[in-house]
Amino acid sequence: MKQLSGQDASFLYLDTRGAHLNLTGLYVYQQPADSEQAVGYDQIVQHVQSRLDRVSLFRKKLVRLPLNLDHPYWVDDPDFDLTSHIHRYTGPVPRGQRQLYDAVTAIHVSELDLSRPPWEMFVFEKLGRIKGLPKNCFAIVTKYHHASIDGASGSELVDGLHDSAPTDITGSAHSEWQPAREPGLLKLLASAAVNNMRQPVQLAKSLAGAVPGIVLSAFSRDKSDKSDPVPKTRFNEGFSEERVIDAVSFELPDVKAIRKAMPEATVNDIILTICGGALRLLLEDLNELPGESLVAMVPINLRSTGESDLAGNKVGAMFVPIHTDIAAPVTRLKSIHQATQQAKSSDHGLSAEDLGEITSNIPALPLATTARLITGLGLAHRISPISNCTITNVPGPRSTIYLGPAKMVHTFGTGPIIDGMGLIISIFTYNNEITFSFTSSPEMLPDPGVLTRCTKEAFQLLQKAAEKIM
């Protein structure tokens, strides 16, 4: 039995019918040349069954206390049935990129059953001929609730299901599993009583630890420096339950080559520069480009190197101007690099670590009540925004991986949008490919392909400008 942190639980409290907080991934594989080794639904179920001991969250369900008196717990599901989580996709065979992405979108927006382990897989046993992919491919779409994983723990989950070389699924063994006994209500209420006394003390300590950074920032800031407010854009309005998803891929070495123009810049700086350029082009075309820079919320992995427990969430956030107000791509890159360095600095205001620590120590009842008020009343899109979008960079495997004998040839993922911040740009790297995926609502992004084209153009403009400097 393990209790959710305040950060984990907040994703449950913020989940609403119009905005399910799911993390969804697409994994495309090429069938092996030997048709006798072909991978289908039955083989995938067998393969996942053999890996259940490696990924503990597969068999964990949530136990919630009445009235949200305390944060929920992860417990073993004694009725766990793998086949109720892995589904054979029964819709039309996707015969193009748009059809595949529409199928991913439909899966992404559907609600997870939170009375059992909150994850699902959908097996597409056959794909049509899709541009950019080899022949004879199949796909798996995975979906997990954000309360159970973040980007880093999601990557670890992928590692647990794959191998660095082809393997034979047939004959894979697995050990017998005995679920632990589910805790009784009295035990949970007793723990809640202790936590509700302890957490305010821990929260006070976290806030006290953050005060020096906030004070230092306030006194060290140039009094003549008046930061622009975060502009309100189409992505800061309310939205419906519908979603749109699109994606575009580049060669990772081409992205890294841009660093030659500015060696001190990181790959993440370059990613933010491309996103800033893409959103500038998009809003210019719509005659909606504000004079102030858009600001992105950028999740930061707070796990220490070598940390073994990767379940749940352990993230902070930077709020970074992506300088949509700067037309010159390299100048934008320099400004973004300066902004990210400043945001990472421990002597510049409230750090990502401080934010993560504070969130994790907020008691359940006030956190759940606040979340319900925000989502129920739609407060987030009625007030001044603190950011315009989320941009998250999830590093993936650096070499080819396999599901049994099948080679993975393409992957990307997406996350949720929330009231007041209706665009998430998720960047996934795999082998030598880097993929930008965009998730929004049709009210905000009627044609997601337009943002895809703007991203291609922004990358090309940055690439050409960098080449002139090298």
C-alpha cells in the first residue's frame, strides 16, 4: 500500500468530464520478416503478462477516502484481469496519418475506469500504408491516468515492456502473483487523522524554505525592469470535450546541429525556440499575435539520478517566455536560453523544487476542494493567465528497441489540456527521431495541421539562420 503524494492526487482532483487527465502514447512497430513470428493481439497480451512483475502499477488500483479526508492509496487489485485492460482495436484500419491520429484522439479523450488500475492498451493489429512508415506495421496506443505516472516514470514503463534486441514472445514465463490485503476503512481513517496533523507542519516548512528565494528575487530585481504580463490568447479560453491531435517529426541530429551556432544553448532551448516560432507564425496568420511574449509552462523532472522508485509524479515547473515577440530565430534562441538559465537559478525566486515540495504537502481536503472550485466554476480561463501553453520534453530510448521480435519504428505521446491552458506541445525523442505532438480543442485549433506546418517552417527558419552563423 502506497499513498499518493499531493501532486499525484491533484491530477485526480482536477479530472473532469470535459478534461480527463490522461497520458496517451502511440507506438508503431514493423512486423518481423518471418511471418511465423508475426505479433498480434494474443502475443501482446502474453508479452505484457510476462512483464507484470517489472511494472508494479499495472496491478494497482486506487482506494479513496470519503469526502477526500486524505489522499488516496495505491493497493493491489485482487480482481485484476489483464484482458480487461488490453483491447483489440475494432475500428477501421487506419490508412493514412490523419486516420491514425484521429483514432489516437478518440482513445485519448475517453474516460478511464478509476475503480480498477487506471490504464488501457489498444492493439491495432494492422496499419495501412502511412507516409513515413515502413510497410507491414502494427501499433499500440497506451493510456494512463496522470495520477500514476509522469514523463520520466512513463519512460521507465516503456523500458520495462521492451528490449534492446529482438526476443521470442513464445514461452515467456511469469511468476504467480498474490495480491496484498486491501486496507480497511478504519485503518485509512486513522492514517488520515495523523496526516492531517502532520501535513500542515510539513507545508509550513516547505513554505518557510521557499521564502528566502522569493525575498531575494524581490530585492535583487532591477526596479526599472517591469516584466510584461502574460497575454491572454485563444489557448486561454474555455473548451469543449473534443480534442484534436497532430504531430511532426524531425531528425534529432539536425536539431542538435543548431547548437553549433550557439554552443551554450541546450536542446531544450532549441525546442522552445522552435515552438515559439511556430506559435508566432500561427498567431500572425490569425492576426492575433500579441505584442508581449507568450509564456510556456515547462515541467521539470525532480528525480535524482539513479532514483529507483519512478512511480507517480515528481515534477516541478518553469514558466518561460518563448519570445513570440522576436522575429529573428537566433535572437529568439539567445533570449530563451537566458530565460531558462534564469528560471533554473536557485537564487531567482521560487524554484521548480520549491513548487514541487509545496504541492506535495498540501492536505487532501483543501487541495481537492480548491481543484473542484476551479474546474467546476471555470475560474482558470476567467482570470489573467500565468502561462499560455505547456511544452514538455520527454527523452526516450537512444537506440532501437523491440517488442518481442518487432522493431519499434515510431512513437510519440500526448498529455491533457486543462481549463485556461488549452494547448500542450509534447516532444518525444526516440533513436534519431524527435517528434512534436500538439493537443488542443477544435475551438482553439480548428485545423491542427496548420500548427504542424508552422512548426516545420519555424524549424527551417531557425536552421537556415543558424547555418549563416556557423
